[in-house]
Amino acid sequence: MNAAFNRWQLVNTYGAFGSVTKNRVEIVVEGTLDTVPAEDADWREYRFRGKPGEPERIPRQWAPYHLRLDWLMWFLPLRTVHEDWFYAFLVKLLAADPATLRLLREDPFHGERPRWVRARSALYEFSTHAEFRQTHQRWVITPLRVLVRPLTLRENEEAGG
């Protein structure tokens, strides 16, 4: 394959991956100001700069930049154990840490500290042309499961155990 691309030595054929997954499991990080972190609470999503996010959002290109946090978030669902940095990230969100919030595209609480944060997974797949024409959404999103139950800074408690 490299010979086909590189016979005139015009391009670099280096690639970080031998293949790329056909669908994308995303970690969705949410927070709420509600006192009780029930399923019907007002959960608001933290938006990342390069991750898909809203279903109508156009996929982003950031070259030559490298959005390190977004890149690390992409690898989280591919692992069987969550990384320590991710829990530290959630604690920083609970504290509304300004440096951490600057890494995001959107803080749903505009600098206010949420009472609770959680993380869940969702399957993101590109919509078909027919689906896009009908809904104007680029992604079909299927919620999967809660990965990190609601956490709060108050007394280091975790909801449900």
C-alpha cells in the first residue's frame, strides 16, 4: 500500500491506526444543579470542542491542532477500566475549575458549580442520507448505559451506594 502512495515521495504515509471503528461509542458527561440526582433531574451535557455532541452538529476538523482531552475521551470506551485522570476531571467539573472548563466548548452551568456529575455511554452512528434529509441530524444516537453513577463533592458521596 505504501508503494502506491509514495512512489513520487510527495506524501507521508504514516498512520497512527491500522483501522478505524465503523461506529463510535461516546462518553457523555452531564451535570445537574438538582438536589437529588434522579433520572428525571435536569441533566445538562458538557460539550467538547471536537467530539460529536449534538446530533445536528457538523463533525469538526482541528488540524494542525490536537485536542488532547477530546482525544483521551475517544479512547475511554475502548478500555475496560476507567483511567484515574477521568475521575480527577469529574472532580474538577464539580468544582467548576476555570482551567478545566476552558478545555470545553460549552459549560452548561456558566461557571456555577453543579451539585452532581455523571458519565454515560452512547452509540453514535452517522445517519443515512434519507435520515439526514428527514431529521437534519448527522448522528443517530443510541443511549447505552451509565458508566459513572452521579458523584458530588459534598461529603464525597456517590448516589446509590
